[in-house]
Amino acid sequence: MKVLIIGSGGREHALVSAVSENSSVEKVFCATGNGGTHRESKCENIDITKIDELLSFALEHRIDITIVGSEELLVQGIVDKFKENGLKILGPSQKAARLEGSKAYSKEFMKKYGIKTAAYEVFDHAEIAIEYLRKCEYPIVIKADGLAAGKGVVICEDFTSAKNSINDFMILDIFKGSGKKIIIEEFLEGVEASILSITDGNIILPFISSKDHKQIFDENKGPNTGGMGAIAPNPYCTSEVLEEFQKHILEPTLVGIQEEKMDYKGIIFFGIMITQKGVYLIEYNARLGDPETQAVLPLMKSDFTELVISALEGDLVNFDLKWNAGHSCCVIAASKGYPGRYDTGFEISQLSKLQGKLFLAGAKEEKGNLKTAGGRVLGITAFGDTLEQAREIAYADMKKIHFQGMYYRTDIGKVN
């Protein structure tokens, strides 16, 4: 079996690692991959990014299964193109990918199907949005409508910061079109949780819960990033929380997917907020999260490739998804200056004798050496019978690694 995985982050390294464990998989191609996928024995990186080129490659090399990590390609319709050419690909159609690609569309979907979410208004004119701010209770949340690499969400404490954010999004256009339309949303006080899941259009099968840490600094301070670490399972996802999630979010989402006649055989990611007033849906993603994937997939006892095949064949109802006991903690090491400007090209050293699992992201191989090539450079995922054990191992490993300007949060997985 030949598998094509599309993406270049730590998530894709985790996917390559998981898929490679299946004995039927003889070859994995990763487009474009990174220094970590390059080092996986079954994997070959390919320098292709455009849909038509990926399609030609998949046809020429008779790829059996394609797994898409990139949200941009999903929104651009890669799944439709592959299916039109008889190829098996895990992911939603272009229509279904709008659940992630447009926050305005997804909020309307939630409203239509009775899914509990924060109150909101949508704006495509800055002046009207700023006028609306004068009537708001603070803090509020401002979101870019389109894709913004996980950075298009700002919590504003007062009118001035909210007005500045609207200026950044809509006038200065810092997200290159994705923030021309915005959502101004009620701020929910609580704890976030990420619930990755997979659907074949008939059922949605949830994975174990996880918790992402978005902001760059300890104590959840500073600007949002793509994610500075994650733990699984999420200690705040009690049986009561998961029951409410199932009843009021997952089940009506499935109804909506079916009622809207979406072609959806792929990953669906639920970002939820656990509050004193109940469980709310914050957002959908149409692919696996990063770094949640690095925390969740290694705990999966079932074979991930077989799970993907079951989803593509529409047979998830008969798949017995099992998980290993224990906890995982993934800590991300980033380049100094991220999520703003940062330098790259620094050698990464001391990657041996690690107790946890190393997932590389913004790193490339040069003449046998690994060098930094991105903002989020790598992650360590460690495991333990308790969350605290997993945290201790992850941070002990992180202290063994070095590259110039290396930065990581020290409170990933710390529970109050």
C-alpha cells in the first residue's frame, strides 16, 4: 500500500509515524514534509504543493490513500479533484470544508442546527464593526472569517484594543484577505478542549479529548500561535462534559452534515469551551489539529491506517476504536521571535537519548544535520501513567535539546 500525506508540520510527522506502523504500508510520500518525515524509514519527501501536481503524482505513482493535513488545500477543493479521478482521499469536499474555511458560514451552520455556541455578529465593513464595538460588553472575541494559520482570533479587553484589531484585520489586511470579513463574538469564560474525530458521513467517531495551549507565553499570555503544546486526555473533559458534547454538539453536527448533503469522509475537529453554563462549540476544523495530533495519535491503540480505510469505505460503525491507558504531554520548541519575525538556519543538537517521541516541524535536513526552518521547530511528546509523569519526562527531554534562540513554555499541561 502506498500513502500520500500532504503537509509539512509536526502533525504530518505524527501522521507519517502512525501510518508507517501498518505492515501493509510499504511506502509513504510526504508533500512537502520536513526533516522529521525525511528520517522516517518508509517515507520520502516530495517537493510538490499545488493540487494539480499532487493529483498527477498520485495518479502516476498509484497512491492508494491520500491524507490531507493542509486546511488550505481542503478549502481549495483537493478532495473533489482526487475523487473525480478515482483516488481515495481522506478529507471533506470543498463544500464541507467551509465549516473551517469560513467562520461566518460555520456560525450560521451552528445556529441552523441548534448547536450551542457563543452569540455573534458578522461584519464586512470596518466602520460598522467599530460602531458596534461601542455597544459591546468586554472582553469580546474578534475572529477573521477565513483561514489565518491559527492566529486569526483575538480576545479584546476594551474598545481601544478591539478597534485596533479591526484595523489590523480589515484595513491593514494582515491576514491577506482572510480578515476582510470578521466575526465579533461573545467572550466565554471557561476551559478549552479539543476533540478530534473522524466521520464517514454516517457516524462521527470521537477520539480521546485533548487540550491545546495557544498563546506564546506562560499563563496563557501574549499573542496566539499555531499551538505551543498539548495534553491528552483533557482532565477537564469529565464524563458529564463528554455526554453534553455528544448530545448537543456532535449529534446535531452529524444531522447538519447529512441535511446539507455534504460529502464528508474525513477528520472533523471540535474546538469546545467548558463553562459554568455548559459546553459550547467554538469552532470546527476540517483536519487534524497541530499539536493535538502529536499528543493524541500516539495514544491510539487501534491501527490508524485501518481506521482511515474504514472511514473511506463508510464502515466506521463496525470499527472498534481503542486507546492506550495513561497520559501524553507534547511541548513545542519555537524560534525566538515567533509568532512574529524570527531567524532560521540554526543547527539543532542533542536529539539522542530522549525518553519521549520527537516530532519535527520547522526543521530541515542539510548534509546530515538538522537545522531550524520555521517558527515552531519541534515537539516532544512524552507519556506517563499520570499527567504529571508525562510532563516531567517531556520537560526533561526538552532540556537536552538545543538550537540558537530556542524557546518553549514551561507550563504545558499544568492543571490549576
